[in-house]
Amino acid sequence: MKINTKIRYGLRMLVTLAQRQAIVNTAELGKDMMVSPKYLRKLAGPLEKHGLIKSVQGIYGGYLLNRNPGEIKVADIFEAFSESID
């Protein structure tokens, strides 16, 4: 099965947030993941809409997991990006 870039980076984003267990801004996430913060903001939209992450506004804002890491399935990430698992 071929996994597209959005899903691959979305998964990495969730893993990074799970490891940090705190609010992480896109600049820090980008540095950790070696990905553009702008691209991460694009990925965050579908992940947030699907309830996987939560955004926190403000000067100390960023993203954090919206669920317990053990409750998140890879299928949830596919669904967030409207992909099917074949």
C-alpha cells in the first residue's frame, strides 16, 4: 500500500505531539520534523476538524493532541485526509 505525503507527515505530527505531551507551535514542530511550518499548518486543519488535535490560540499557542495517544488509530488519520485504506 502506498501512503501519500499528507498521511505520512500527519502521522509524524501526531507522534511528535504525543511525545511532547504539551502545546507545541508549528515552528518547533517544523524543527523537530524538518518540515516547513506552513505545510504543518495545512496538515493541522483536517487533523483538527477530525478531532485528533486541538489548536490553542495566542502568543503561547500551538497544537496538542485532542485524544489519548492509545485511542488514535492509523485509520483515523486516513479518514482525516479523506483517504481509504485498501
